[in-house]
Amino acid sequence: MYRLIALACAFAFFSIGPAASQSMVTQAVAYDDFRNKFCAASRDFAHIFIVPIAVFDDYKSVTCSDGESTLRVSEPADDPGHKVYNIDPPHGAKKGLDCDSKADIGMTFIAINCIPADFESAGHKKS
């Protein structure tokens, strides 16, 4: 039975495909480090960036060769004690990363989840 489970897990792992194998988790320690890693990240695959909150507190955008991505922070009225962090892809760019995260107020780092903007669901996209 254990062999069957191991075989099923191996099949699932190898059938995930190249897109999943390109997903990555990257940690940045400051804005310049984040900018370099964010700009170098493929716009074709999902990424998770571990980023200091100060990046969002001190900067409003990150500029890469594909354009300027906006950094936004909001505090939802219906969810006190939390902040929502977003990175919006460059306006008009053919490719970009659309990133979202939520964290308790007082955190010093966040993990922000990024997907290719063209993977974004139609109902969630900005008009």
C-alpha cells in the first residue's frame, strides 16, 4: 500500500509541470534588494517575495524594464488590526506580476504572493 501511495505522490509531483517548478520563494532585506529580485523575476510564473514592511512604508512603486509597478497599502475598515499589501503591474504592460498579501499590523516582514497578471481572474481585474 505504501508503494502505491509513494507512486501516486511521485506521479502528482512530476505531472505538475514546468510552471510549478518555476515558482519560487525569494527573501529581500531592503528596497534595493527587493527591486533587483522583483525585476529579475519571470513574469510567466508565480512567485512569493518575503519583503520588509518598510518597502511599502517608504516607497510607492518599483520600476523595472517592463514599467512601473505600484506599491499599495490599505487598512480595511471591516478587518481592524490588519493591512492589505498590493503590487499592481505596470499599466499597459503586456506582462507583469499582480501581487497581494495581508498581515497583522506590527509585522516587520510580509510574504507577498505574486501571479502573472494575465492569470488574474476576470472578475478581480481592475477596469
